[in-house]
Amino acid sequence: MTFPGKYFALFPAIVFISLSSEKLFAGACTFYVSNKCPFPIWPATASNVGHPVVADGGFHLPPGRARRFQAPADWSGRIWARTGCDFTSTNHKPACETGDCDGRLECNGATGLPPATLVEFTLQADRRKPSFYDVSLVDGYNLPVQVETTAAAGDRGCRIGGCRKDLKSTCPPELRVVNRRGEVVACRSACLAFDHDAFCCRNAYGSPDTCRPSVYSKVFKDACPSYFSYAFDEPPPLVSCAADEYVVTFCPQRWGDGVRMSD
């Protein structure tokens, strides 16, 4: 398996995991998912209705490793990372502390349990037309992530940077998700935590004019300004670029509690 030299220039410390059962699609787009966290993650994918499952829906990714997979040229779906997983027990559900998909390693189309940072893609088969992608915290946050294209590595307009801060360290107490050891592993959105129309941008609040930033979405925006902090975030942090290779990096900057991260 070969990889573009321009990708190695972006991530010189990443070791690639070879895929012997990689699915091939005509005119496909290629994704490189890398793990720069100092702990393992379990990336997952969920396709939108009418689109096939890619990368088996989920896989294990050790620190310092990356995995390549392909998707149809017009694929639409999401990618996220699960953390704190244990798949050794068949009775252990959820199997992951964050982002779990029904206790399975290979989600096979199942969506993840929020809160989790979501990378959302809508690809265009016609390479002359731009594809669309964004990072969403509408359902909450568990890890920082960076998205860029290999063809436009130097174009900041095609790049979604990581977070300025680890949102778990600034998460309001009422939004925190803690594990059995009492560690904060994720931060819920206000919509997920309170299920209130004003936070969820629905019913009477279902438009940009009526659904405005909240004190909670502002905490999200301060930590991760390149992400959607709520449904009608303005200006919309949606990226539009034409490409056939995408790089998704979890924990793109130095990791650690209290360590500031920049894009």
C-alpha cells in the first residue's frame, strides 16, 4: 500500500495500519484517520440514508497510528472517535465511555451515543464541484479533531483546525460526563443535557432568528471556534472544498489537562 508523499509531510510521526480487506469504490474518495492522542481510540463511521457503510463502521486505532479507507465519491455521513472501550465482555453495554454504538466494535451503520465530536461530510461525485464538511458539537464533545485535504494542505480555507482548549477541562459541571473513576470524559451540549426547545433550536426556536447562542454554546465556541457550537451557529463553520483525499486527525495538538491548543 502506498500513500501520497504530501500526506507524510503533514503527519511525519504517524504509522499507517495496512488494510487487507479494504472496500474499493469506483471513483472513490480516500480518508486518512489518524490518532495523535496518547491513548487508543476507536474511530467509527455512520452513513446517511442511502449510502453504504464504510470502514466496517468502526475500528481500533492505537496512539500514533493511522488508517486509510475509501468511500464512494458521493458519500454522505459522519466520523467520530470512541474512547475508553472494552469489547471483551459481551454483557458490557455500552462498551465505550464515549461514542458507543450498541456495544459493538464495528458499528455497521449504527449511530454513536452522544456526546461525541462529529465530523460530517457530504461529498460530490463531480470533482469540479466542492464537497462540504464540518465539525459539530451540537450533541456535545469528547475529543478535538482537525480536518484537511491533502490537495489543499496549505489552504487554510479548506482546513478545520483543532480546539484552543480541551473542552472537558472548561465544561460546566451540569454538562460533564464522568466515568467510573470520576474522570470527565465528555461534555454534553445544553440540548442533550436539558432537552429544551431554546437549546435544541426546535419548534418556536426552529430558525436562526429565534434560536440564539446560549451561555453554554459560548463556552463551546470559546474552546473550539472552528466547530458548530449549536444548530444555527453564525457564521456557519461549514467548509466547501473540492478534493478526493481527506485527513481526519484526532488530538491534533499536544494533549493534557490545562494545556492550551491552537489551530
